[in-house]
Amino acid sequence: MTAWNVAEGDGYELHFGYPDERAFSEVVEQLVSDKVASGIARRDATLWGSAAEPEAGKRLSWVDLAEASRPLVVDIATLRKEFLDKGLSRFVLCGMGGSSLAPEVICTSAGVDLEVLDSSNPDVVRAAVTDRLDETVVIVSSKSGGTVETDSQKRAFEQAFRDAGIEPEERIVVVTDPDSPLDKEATEAGYTVFRADPDVGGRYSALTAFGLVPSGLAGADISELLDDAAALHPHLAGDSVDNPALRLGGLLGWASTQGIDKVVLANAGASFSGFGDWAEQLLAESTGKDGKGILPVVVESLDSPNFTPSTPDSVLVSFGPDFPFDTRRPASSVGASVNAPLGAQMLLWEFATAVAGRVIGINPFDQPDVESAKAAAREMLDGAGESPAPRFTDGAISVFAGDWLVDTTSSAADALATLIDVLDPERGYLAVQAYLDRHRDSDLAQCRPALAGRTGRPVTFGWGPRFLHSTGQYHKGGPATGVYLQVTGNPVEDLAVPGREFTFGDFLIAQAVGDAQVLADKGRPVLRLHLDDLEAGLQQLRSLLS
């Protein structure tokens, strides 16, 4: 029987459930004894071991951002008014990973419009650079400027502005690290530049300029966001068994060491519906390495059919005011319910993720396997990588797969059935990765609950290439328990990347093929379904996945 415990204070309420109360209590008490919370608050880089110390030493400034970011509020509000006075009211963000996911959830919660361009799909990019340019401001967010997706999007907007007779320096705002290549380039070009704290990693950057500048320009109340984080900070920095970050991080870390390494993230009445996607990248990229980690599974709703299988290796964590555990999980399961405002939620989960990393025994601040996929994509673009040939074609779909698929397979349906058959029935998960238009083809995400019901296992759904900066690290660095379904397709029309020898279409396929190659080299089964004819292929795919 699960023991339920409540931790609450000003502005937050957390419920924790765990079947082994003694074991969990020992984990939290050890964290208190080791002064982990106060250590994080004072930026103690030794908490995760000597090997992690160099990286941790330059990645802990996020702990003080609720106060340190205050000066940005006035500067952002002033710039927003200048843009609005000029009739500029459409704000587009070019960024990847934490640089895009945090502003997206902040603006969704605030009910303000921010267009997030975090795709290499030529149809998506073309739609963004041709819509209402006379009203558009573009925010380019990248720590270094070396992220190829963001650089390509920036080039496309610069060209579009010039073609429309608009000076790019009047419309482009840059957020980057001080003295980065992008900082120097943008300063020379005359762009407005916000320089973020360089001692904060991308996935912990929600309360830095990376999260606040796009959100504030779009009209979100970023001052309130900081207020909510500041109110919770004292509760997170204290070495107490009631510290919510020690309890949440301790629960997730302890569960992972017990083989309960999938965390189902469900909205339970919160206004910030996209919070699961932000928490997903924070948890997966921070913990998925050295064959260990926590796999987040973001579900649509607690009321969805097959919203998650009740697998022994999964923890349900809900965010929002509703308490789902009376009816949604077995009495013996592990779970948590977190209710707090968005700014407080973000800081709590950042602290908790760092705590979970210590319990698991990994460095929560590096991402060694993200770079491997980037390198493989670059090889493809440079012509050094080998373009795979399809195993066969079925209707409008070409099927690509490794040696795990038997040669006699002749249909996409049979290939998918075989992929599911090799799924570990006790520890495995299926990751669906769609390198398509997440706006036009949004209904494809509805395949996730259907596949969860079909497999009886956790199923994740990610849009490419954004998931590469999120769960992509876990897929390659975490436990070798996943199987992977990629979906790619020919665009309606390709689009050149100004100043580059490759197109957006070339780059997108290179990203998919490169990531698949890295996964295959690690022994992970990957099935790629390529839609040769987009419209007919989508129709065939929907039937296949439903």
C-alpha cells in the first residue's frame, strides 16, 4: 500500500506516494544530511562527483535567477512598447530546446501569442518567413549561434526582410551568451542584443534572458513569473525533509534506481498545458546518460483513453490543482502531484532534477550524446555520410530499417508490427519521432495513446528536430530499452538556406538519418517510414498508426 505524504507552503502543494516509506525516507534524510539543497543554492559543484565538477562549476547560476533577472523586466517592457508603437505585433522565436520550450509554455500560460520556429522542415520555415513580415519581430536565441537550425532560420528571415525592403537590424533581436560568435556577429550587424548569464545551461535557462526576452516581448507578465519563483526559493534552499525539491527529486531518483525509470507527466487542471514538454527536455537531457536516467512520457490528458499503461516501471507525476491518484493509479504505485504557479514549478523542477541526478549518480548538466547526432548530420551534409537505401516501398511509403527487420517483410504494417514485437515487454518503450509539420500534421500526435494501448508500454511522441534537443539525449545515452519509429517525408516544396550549400529539406533528412545511424550504432532498433508522396503518405500513415 502506498504511503501518501503532503508537503506544502506559501504558493505550493505537493503530494507524494511511495510503497516503501522507509526506503524513500532514508533517501530524503541522506540528502538532508549531505546538505544537498543548501549546496545547490550556494553553487557547490562537487555535489555530483569529481568527474562532473568542471561542468557543474559553470552551470549553476540558475539557482539565483529569480532575483538576478529582475533588471531585464524594464528593458524588455521598454523594447516591447517601441515595437508596438511602430505597429509591430507579431513575435517569432527562432530557437531550439530550452531556448524555445520555456518561452512557449510561458506564453501559452499567459494567453499571449508567440510563434515558435523550432523546425528545419522547409514547409514550416516558408510559412513563417512569408507571413505578415510588415508586422514581424524575430527573436533569435542561441547560446553560441552554432546551432544549425537556429542559424538557418535566422538566415531565412534576414533574406526575407531584405527581399521585402526591410532592414533586418530593425526587426531582429538576439539573445545569446556574452562574447559568443553570435554576440559578435549580431553586434556588428547592429541588432539589439540581450546577453544571458553564460553559467546557465540551455535547459535550465527558463528564467534567464532566453526565457524572459521572447516571453516579455510577446506580452507575458515576466515579473509575476519571477515573483512566483522567488517566493518558493527559500523552501528549495533549506536542508529539511519538508523541502519539496528534495522530496520530488529524491522520489524520481530513488524510483529510477529501483527500475521505475519512466515518468508520466500529466496536466491535472493547470493553465500551462505545455509544461510537460518543457519538463520533458529538462529531465531527459539532464538524466539520460551512462546507461541510466529518467524517461519522461508526456500524455495528452488524464481523461484520455490509454493515457498511460499502468506499468510497474512508471511513475505518474501530475501538475496542477487536481489530485488524480484516487482513481488513476493502483494503490501500490509511485506517484506525485505538484501544484504551484508556473515560475515556482520551473524552479522546483530545476532543483529537483539536480537532486535526482545526485541520487542516480550522473552529471545533470552535460549532454554528451546530443553532439553525436549533430556530428552525424554534419557528415551527411558534407557528403561523408552514406545515404541509406530503402528496404522496400509500400504504396506512398518507403521503409528504411536495420538488420533487425527480416528480409521477407514487404509491408509498412508488418515492419511496424515487427518493431513492436522486439519491444521489451517489461522495460521497453516506443518513441515516435515525426519530422513533419507539427502545425499542419498535428493530428498525428494522437497516435500516441493508440500505440500505448496496442503495446501496453510507455510511448513517447516527439516532433523532429526539436526532440533531438530534448529526449534525444536519453534515447542514445539512457538505458537501452527503446525502439524508435521515425517518420520523414518529401516537403510540398524545398527551401534554400541562404549562404549555405544545403537546403532545409537536405538538412532535415540529414538530421533524421544521422540520429538513426547513431541509435543503430548503439544497437537500438530504428524504423523509418518516408512519405514519398506527402498527401497520400499521410493518409496511409494515419491508417497504419491508428
